[in-house]
Amino acid sequence: MIGAGGAGLRAAIEARLAGKKTAIISKSLFGKAHTVMAEGGAAAAMGNVNSRDSWQVHFRDTMRGGKFLNNFRMAELHAKESPQRIWELETYGALFDRTKDGRISQRNFGGHEYPRLAHVGDRTGLELIRTLQQKIVSLQQEDLREHGSYDARIRVFAETTITELLLDGDRIAGAFGYYRESGEFVLFEAPAVVLATGGVGRSYKVTSNSWEYTGDGHALALRAGATLINMEFLQFHPTGMVWPPSVKGILVTESVRGDGGVLKNSEGKRFMFDYVPDVFRKQYADSEAEADRWYDDPDNNRRPPELLPRDEVARAINSEVKAGRGTPAGGVYLDIASRLPAEEIRRRLPSMYHQFKELADVDITQEPMEVGPTCHYVMGGVEVDPDSGAAFGHVNGLFAAGEVSGGMHGSNRLGGNSLSDLLVFGKRAGGHAASYADGLASRPRVPVPAVEAAVETALAPLQRDTGENPYTLQQDLQAVMGDLVGIIRREGELVDALSRLGELRERVAKVSAAGGRRYNPGWHLALDLRNMLVVSECTAKAALERRESRGGHTREDHPAMDPAWRRVNQVCSLEGDIVRLDRKPLPRMRPELFALFDRAELAKYLTDEELAEFDVLAE
Ligand code: FAD
């Protein structure tokens, strides 16, 4: 397993339960992954707080949130299997917040029709990782009893970065990397690899992502012959901190809005009512009075527009700031202080309370927060078979799960759907990787020249005396992506971005890192840069080609959603060093899933031709 977030750990548990020997490799410390930072919760239609919830409603919300570009089968499996994965976590020792009658409590979140996020205050990811790690430790204790060693069947390699996948022909044979501390190299021989490396946010200036998220898994997959889909879709979370500058981008959880927080501009106006798009008008309140009533009486009122999907809210904030109605630091206000008693805010949102107190000297029980969009999540990722997580393309034995995989969330992910995604598809990928290994007639062998090439590539930045500093190159890359391939995109800027990425490619090829191999972050970044670059090229190319606006891809010059584009996935691959982009039709949704939607709603997304097919099926 490359990655020790929720997807990697859940996959490792499944592979170990299937009797396989598994290495869990993590670039950062064991336990420090984005999963641990998740605050709001994991979405699962358990129906504990509103019994009307069901997998069908969750499926519908997910497809709507992704603007119907989702891989329907992934959305279906996710909606059906999330509740089991959450209950299963409690058998591993998790303890979620409870309802008054003792069931797992569920909170509201953007785009979810009913309260659906299982949570532990605003520290849900911590509980998720703690529990998965605890399960792993208990399996290692079993292994000690049975085989005499904790590491007999699961071994953790923390602070170990994989730089290359190794192939025997078109079969995965292993992975190559280095230990961060010593700089020594390490070779893993493995017939199957699960990529669970998370996102790409560090290619952007303002991001909620931490240093490790440089698109490594995406790039490893490309170089191994796999394909990426939907790379034009990046989620800019509407609420990141905007002040002080040193913490710009750090996430402010959506739970603040789920628990009653409202967005206001510098004139004190609750502006989200002005930004409800037609496709969502039926489900969202059109007055403050109705929106406020919804928190206590959701069955007879419509939801507040602050809980629209993230892409809508991020664009609305962007427009308010651009129109001169922003805060002094260039964001908008998020007010929970006037909505809940101070004690309740501290109880429900303890991390947010401390985050603002410590980082910005703001008491969120007394004053509003200043927030603005921050690059948060990549919807695009490795193109996989929905049931098994096996990567498409010219490679066998490669699997992907969690944020590094693509398709599940379409053009926009709903909050809470990532934690459940990584549990559902982590389990599936781990199980299928184990079966794949079982089915091999012969074990693939790592070719020596491939290892020699990996060593040479890894050492190159240390051996160049001249060449640019990796930090300068990263800043330049972040400037290109943030300024030209950001939240609002335009053709001219995307063309410019591609030409600058071309120049950066030449500069990155000559990057030089000072110092030696022992704990050398400059060297590590030099190696990450080629991953960031190739993934950024995929994003910029796909963004230029997709001439419409949908979810996490907004084109100022093509502001409408175009039903013809809904049928298209853009597929990114590598030919030598060159990023190639192809179009591929989206898999067709099964008729019984289509039947879960009103025709009037489908008409907003589908082409006339698709609607005609739907009408025939409905007869
Ligand atoms: P991660 O948890 O990101 O783990 C990736 C792992 O891969 C890490 O161990 C990393 O070290 C390792 N890795 C990366 N590259 C390499 C390499 N080259 N070699 C070896 N290891 C490597 N989602 C929700 O559903 N609900 C929420 O409330 C929520 N809140 C969030 C809050 C924050 C602040 C952030 C940043 C994200 C939040 N998300 C939330 C999103 C969600 O947390 C992530 O999408 C999800 O945790 C990704 O899980 P993962 O297992 O795919 O990867």
C-alpha cells in the first residue's frame, strides 16, 4: 500500500485478512495523513437522524453534487456500502457521537438532503485513523502469536517516499523509494500495488493540503502506463482562513455552516440567496426565515443556500470579493457567533475554536471568521474499474483507492463523501489486489535496469552543481496554477499556463539540490516537482479542452453547463514525456438508477438524445 491515510490502511487490513503479506508505506509519519485532518465527518445513509434517508437518496445527492459526471457504479457502491463501513469501524473500536437514543449521530452538510455525516465533534478523521491503526496493531498482535513477529504480515514503513513503480513487462513488480531520514534507497518487490497517496494541492498557492500532497500517486500511475480522468476538476473549498497570511488556506470546516453558520459580505448581507443556480432552486430556501426554520423543521422547509455544494459557494464568495464586498483581508465573513450560544460552539466545534484563537486571535464565539476559497481536493485521479479499483491502461496489478482515484465524485465532491469513499474503495482495492496476486501464474520479477534507472533519476538533483533551487521552482509552479488554472479559468490564460508549464518542465529537468542524502527536504522537493509538473499539465490541458463550466471547473468564456460535455471523460496518459489527452464516453447509467430521478431534473443535465432513451426505458 503506498499511502497510510484511510484508503491505504483500510486496503491493508483487507489484504491482510485475505492472508497476504503487506507493506504500508507512508511519505510522512505514520498517522499523519489528510485523513487525520478531516473534521466534518463521513457520509453514510444510515437514516439515524432522519429515517427517510436511504442509499438511493445518497446516490442521488452524490450524482447531483458531481453534476452527473460521476462514474455511476462507483456512486452506487459508495451509497450502498458506506453504512456497513461505518458500523464496521465501531467493531474496530471507533466511537462516533450519539443521538439521544444512542445511535450514531449524523450532521448536515452541503448537498446532502438529510443529516448524514457520522462524526466525532470536528475531529472525525482522527478517530477514523486511530481506529484503523488500532485494528492494524491488533492484527500484528495476532501475527506475533501465530508467526513469532509483529511484522510477519503487515509492516509499516513510515517517512518512506516512493518515487517509481517497477514493472515486469506490463505487470507491477514492485516499487522504489527512499527513507526520508537517511536518504537511503529501498526496493519493495510486490506483485500488486495499491496507490492511496491522496491529493495534489501543493501545486497551488492557497491550499488546505499539507507538504506531502504533490500528486505522487497520480504521477506514478501515469509513468507506469495507467490513465487519469477528470483532472480538470479541482475542488476549491469555500472556507479557508484568509488571515493572517502565514495560515492562509487552512481549512475552516463545512460543519460551521452545517451547524448554523452563515456567510455575510462586508455590507452585512447574507448573500448566498443571490447565488442559488436554477438546477438547485427547488431544494433551497429563498428567504432567511425559511432557511432558519429548516434547522429545526427540515421536513417542511428547504435548506439554507449556505449548504449548496462547495463549487457553488466558492464561486459565490469569489464573486462577492471581486464586486468589492469582501473583508479587509479579501474574504467574506462566516458567522456562527450570532447563531449559537458560546458554550454550544465550543462543544460542537472545538478544533475551530482553538484554530482561530491560536492562529488568528479571533474568538469565534464572539466574532465572525474571515474566510475565502482554498484548493482542497482533486476529483480527478487514476481511472479505475469501479468494482475492484484496478487501474485502467497498460498495466496489471496496479490498484487505486481514495483521493488518488478518479470517477467517484464526478465534477465536484460532496463534503463527507471522501471519508466514506476511502473506506468503501479501500476495502475493495485491498481485497481485489489480494485476489489478483492469488491468480498470478508466476510472480513478476523486478528488472535490474529499472532499479538502476530509478537510482539515477533520484540522485540526479544532488549531482548537479548548477541548476535552479527547488523552492523557487515550486513557487513558480504554484503561481502558474493559482493565477492561471484556478477557480475561474479563461482560454487565453490556460494557453499561457501550458506554455509556462512547458518552460518549467525544462527548468525542473535541471533542478539542483544542495547538500547530501541525509534528511534533505530540498532534495525531496526536487523529486516531487516532476510529479507536480506532470499532474499540473494534465489539469491545464483538460481545463483548456473542456469548453463548459461544471462543478470544480469554471470557464468564464464558457459559463454554462453543456449536456454534450456531460457524456465525456477526458483521459490523460503519458507518451514518453508528453502528456496526452483523449476523450472517452462516460459509462451509461443503468435504467433503474435513472429512474431514481425526476425527468425534469434529468432534462437539466442530459442531451435530448439521452432523454429520448430515458423516455423509452420509462415506458
Ligand atoms: P490521505 O489521507 O491523504 O493519505 C495519503 C497518504 O499517502 C499519506 O500517508 C501520505 O504520506 C502518503 N503518500 C503520498 N505520496 C506518497 C509517496 N510518494 N510515497 C509514499 N507515501 C505517499 N473529507 C471528508 O469526507 N470529510 C471531512 O470532514 C474532510 N475534512 C477535511 C479536512 C482537511 C483539512 C483536509 C485537507 C481534507 C478533508 N477531507 C474531508 C478530505 C479527506 O480528508 C481526504 O480526501 C482523504 O482523507 C484522503 O484520504 P486518502 O486515504 O485517499 O489519502
